Amino acid sequence: MNRPVFRPAPMVLAIALALGLPAVHAQQGASAQLNALMPLDIAAQPLGQALNDWARQTRIELIVPPALVAGRMAPAVAGQLTPRQAVERLLAGSGLVAVTDGAAVVVRSAAAPGAAAATLPAVVVEAGAERETATGPVQGYVARRSASGTKTDTPIMETPQSISVVTADRISALGVTNLKDALGYTPGVGTTTYGADSRYDWINLRGFDAYSPGFYLDGLPLRNNGNWGIWRTENYGAERIEVLRGPASVMYGQSGPGGVVNVVSKRPTTEPIRELQLQLGDHRRKQVAGDFAGALNDDGSLSYRLTGVLRDGELPAGGMRDDRSYLAPSLTWKSRDTTVTLLSQISRTRAGVYTRAFPTEGSLVPTAIGTRIPSGLFVGDPKFNHFDVDQSMIGYQLEHRIDSTWTLRQNARYGHLKVDYGAVGRRGFVTLDEDDANDPINFTQLRRTSSGSIETVRSFNLDNQVQADLRVGDWTHKILVGVDYQRTTIDQFSYGGGRATPLNIYAPVHRGPVEIPDPNFDGITKLKQTGFYMQDQIKWKDRWAFTLSGRYDRAESTVDSRLDNSRARVSDGKFTSRVGLVYLHPSGLAPYLSYTQSFTPSGVVDPATNRPFKPETGRQYEAGLRYQPTGGKQSYSVAVFDLRRQNYITFNEDSVPKQTGEVTVRGLEFEAIAEIMPRLNVTAAYSYTPKAAVTRSSLPSEIGLPLMAVPRNRLAVWADYRFSNGLKIGAGARFIGANYGDGGTTPAKVPSVTIYDAMIGYDFARWSLALNLRNVANKTYFANCDSFTCYYGDQRSVLGTATYRW
């Protein structure tokens, strides 16, 4: 087959092929890559930076101890060379050699044991050497370590819960500009909750909303109260985006049952980084970004990183701007036993509001007279629509190692956010002829309404940890004891239900008078949480890994209303736990079992007691199997789970709240991320969800219906290949199965859809060029629907990127 054809059957075949390839391919691949001729252009410069250029241009994993190359210079190397020839010339006369270690190349002293031969085919085994950390960069797409599931630097293979990591290299290859799209090839993640929307990254995890209480940044919460004061993240500033699926309160306190999204920031490195990037795209998008890092002194104890983005653009309709600036300076100081990293960022967004939401009647199904609303219709008011956000954060991460057993850590962050939001949206049709419901004139105009919010959010987070690493015979213990505290204050003025001029579907005039009604909320909300947690990661004979975790939280929310001068206070305490078991087979297979819990405080008052209801809870049973072949860039996982949201509030026929609700989600997820041959990367994600329904409710008619739209089948496959001459190509397909929308009450089935993405680029010398297209065919499709509203998905987008590194 000369080119990939993306249909369901070939996608399944790609998964089968990825699973079937043995690990030896990765080891053979290193040798093949080292002997392949390619154009290389590496300038005379410090040796560490030259080796970094070599790794980037050859796409070969390189392991270089920074202290080994400090103070050394490298000559210029250019021409049609093999990577073997190039690295030998760079190291000539330095007293260093390059040797292969599995699929990687290791630079070490020529006098080091086992390195008598200075030729690359030699094999070096370095016991205990770690090629990555839980927060550091990953070469390629396969991450092997994470802290999101345990708050400790732990191999993913030893974590008894589903984790997916989207690395910076993978984000770059996909050409995605927001978090939602970066997770489009990740199992268990629904990225089509509200379709095309310029405001936020609406997603759900395993069938449950992930919008509130919010995402995480560097392990600390970006808390919100479910309104518009939502913290935003920047893809270009992320080293990786991690998804922990299933309840996670045992590590993080109050959270939803579906899981946690944790964005890991780029951090200072002693390895020099100098990168400038220019992006041009449709809708007049122009963006300049830069990433700079390196040591600030000779011994590398002080290092920095500075990442920035400046964008000028427009939204897809209405001529509204889409401008953003982002700057993230950071600094690290290291001594023998202590590391302190200061992390900060400031961002500013000035934009309009763009959505593609229409009444279900007239979009998913035709109106009574058989007409449909044009999918490209813009219903907002370009003059009124605005979404202005100012966001800043500053914090630190401190680690002090007392001795070989005890380590102390403290992570802290203060954040400030201000949002000024207003938008005109649609409701139903305007009835112009009340005497004849089927008069065509009744389906020509959309009623429009205004909503908005002005919010100021201040947050403080503190996480204190003590870690003890113990060994007793064949047993090892990694014991973690921690106390974390979070406080968020939200000053909010919000309104909805205002009037705006109706919009004629066939002759739209978007601008007109907009009424701002009285606020439906005007007050201050304070959210507090204090949690005490303990965890023991136990290993026996390096084959069995047990994880035992427990946590007690005290959560409190207080709402002071300026509308009626009232105060409402809810205070809850909850204990959550997790138990997990993993077997680590020498072949790279790791089956596991786990049970974990979550909780979310309820702000609804029980009319029978006049006291708030107990917290909602979540619980999950999960069994899975992971496979990471030794020495290869491959990772495979499959998991089955039974997940339940319990004690959630439902309302009976008399609108009386009862804490009798339960939602059950059962499914299977598969993920494969593999370099199945040199320079060919394949990512495959499949989610099978045969059950996602309300199983208990005080309203009998809800039982058996889904709370949120969860298709039975969701499949995504991406593959990219880099030729030895610098050309690179990539293609992907995302399949979303049919469903009956949120609540399962749409008048017709929301049809399935397959969306195609593509990439073509060229790497040469210090340049990397790429052209990314999402929704290549510009397919019009429904991302999601409910009884009243349908949300169309994103239209085609085109993005060209030129990156220069020196």
C-alpha cells in the first residue's frame, strides 16, 4: 500500500500490527538509523548544544550527562552524512565516545568501564540509570514515568490506574493549539462536549464532566466554581499533558469521578535551548513564540527557562479578534541535596466569542415545515461579544533530600485571574404568526439572548510532603505523607436571560441593541480544602508492586450574596482510599488491579433537614494490562473498568431534591503509542463503552438514560513518518460513534462521524517546517446534542509552522 487509507477496518488493522511487532524492531532500528545517510548541518558551538542539534536533526534518542560535556566545544559538521559519522566528528578529540544502549545513544567517557571500544555498535547496560523524570522532557511520544497518579516520580508501569501522557513532541506533530485538541487521540476523553467553542477546553473523562472543579497545573489545582472564571493553559508552555482516568480524590481531594487532567510546565534545563517559532494560519492567525533555556553559571547549579507566545488573529466568524500573549519565566537552583524551582506565568487574552450552537429542531431534525438552519450561521453580536482574560501565577517547588531515606518537598502557588465576558446567543424561533404554527415565517428568525460575567479569582495552594524510601530484605517501601491546603476566592457578577435583537436566518443583521438584565448572582464565593494523605508504594522482589493510599479532607464553601445580604455555608469531611496491585513480568508485561474513590461536596440543601446533602462520591474497579518492550519506544495498554457516580442529587416530579442518584459507566479502553520502525510513529486509542446510564434516580423516567453523551465506540489513529532526507508526513482519523446526546432524549440519533487530520513538513539544518490541517475534508458534523441544543464541531483549520533552533 503506497499511502494510508483511513477507514475503520484499516485503523483496527493498524492497532493489530502495532501490537504484533516484537521489541527487537526498536533495537534493530537504532542501528539502521545510525547508518542512514541524511543532510545534517551542525554549527561550531558548545558540545552540549551541538549534541542537542544532532539529536534533533537525526531524531535519535541521546543520553548525555551535562557535567560530562560542560566547557567542551564541538567543530562544525555539515553535509550528507550518517548520524554515526556526524557524532564521531563532534566527539573527535574530546575523550568521549558514543555507544548504543537499546534504542538510544549514550555519550560517556572513553575511559569508562565497558567503553574500551569507541564504536557505536557496542552495547552498554547502565543499571539504575533513568532516562527521564516525571516532570522532564521526553524524546518522542512514549513517556515512561509520571507523578500524576502517585505524587511521586513513579514508572507508569507500576501505577495501578490508567494514565495517558501527551508529550511536547506529540503536541507539536499534531499541530494543535489548545488542550482539548491535544487530547483528541487519547482514550476515555470526550472532546466534543460543546463543539466548536473559542472560550474553554470543554472535555469529559469516562463519561463525566471535567470542566469543574477544574484542571491541574504541576500537580496543584486550577480550581473554579463552575462559572466563567476558568484558568487556561498554554500548549506551547507544556512539557506534557497527563490524564489520570478514574477517581483521584485520594491524591487531590475533591474531584469528579472521571479523572484528572494535569499539565506539566516546561522547566529550566542546563541543556541550552534556543528556539523561535512563527505560525501563520487561516482567520488571519499570526503567532510568534520562543523558548529559551540554559545554565546561568559554570557548574550548572543555576538554570533558567523563558517561554513566550504572542498571537494576533481572528475568530472563524464575525470578524472578532483572537489575540493572546503569554510569558512564563522560571528559574532553578540546585545543590547536592536541595532543588528549588520558581515557576511563573502571565497571560492576556482579548477575544470575541465564537460558538456553533443551534436549536435541536432545525439542526439535528428539520423544523415542522422541513427547513434547517444553515450550519455556518453566526448568531452572536460582534460588537457585544467579548472574552477578556488576564491571568497570572507565581509559585515554587522545593525538594530537600536529608539522606538516602528521607526527602522533604513543598509546592506552593498563588494565582490571580480576571475575566470580563459577554455574549449574545440563540434560543428558539420567534413566533411571528401565532394563529398558524406551521407558517414558514415562524421559522425565519431566531430569538437571541445575552449573558455575561465579570469575575476576579484569587487562589493559593500549598502541598507539603515527606517521603521515606526504605528497604527490608526483598521488600521496598516508598512512603509518602502529606498535608495540602487550597483556598480560592471568587468575586462574581453574573447575568443571563437578557434580550437582543432577533436574527433573521436568511438576512442576518448581527448588531443591535443588547439588554443587560439584573444579575442572577452578585457575591463572593470562598472555597477551602485541607487534606491529610498517606501512601505506601510497596515492591516485593521487584516483581510485585502494591499501592495503598488513604486521605481525609475537610472542604468548605461559603457564599456571601450582595443581592440579599445572605450567607450560605457548606462544610464536609470525607475519607477516600485506593488499593492497587501490579505484577511486573520480565517480558515487559504488567497486569494490574485497583479500587479507588472520589468525592465532591454538594451545595444543595435537603428540605427535610434544612442542611446540605452529604458529598457526592465516586468509586471505580479497574483491571488492566500494560506492555512496554525493553529497549524500545513502545507502550501498549488495555483496561476494563466499572465506574459509578453515587449520591448525586436528582429531582422528583414535584422538583424536590433527593440524594438518590447513581450513574454507572462500564467500558474498555485501549492505547498504543509506538515507534514501530525507525522514524514511524503510530498512536492508536479505542474506547468501548457499552453502558453509560443513570441507574438510580428519584425521577423514574431518567433511569436507563445517559447523563452525558457517551458513544459506544470511539476510535482514533494517528501515524507520522520522517524520511531520511528531512521530509515528514502524518495523517490521522478520529471516529465518534452515534448516540442520543446528553440525557439520551434527542428526537433522533446523533450520527457517527469520522474526521481526518493531516501533516506535511520538512526538517533541514536548524529549521523545522510543518503544515497541519484538522478536519481536512471540512466535514460538517454534530459534536453533541441535547433536547434543546445541538453543537456543531470545528470546521477545517490550516496552520503553518516554521521553527528555528540554534
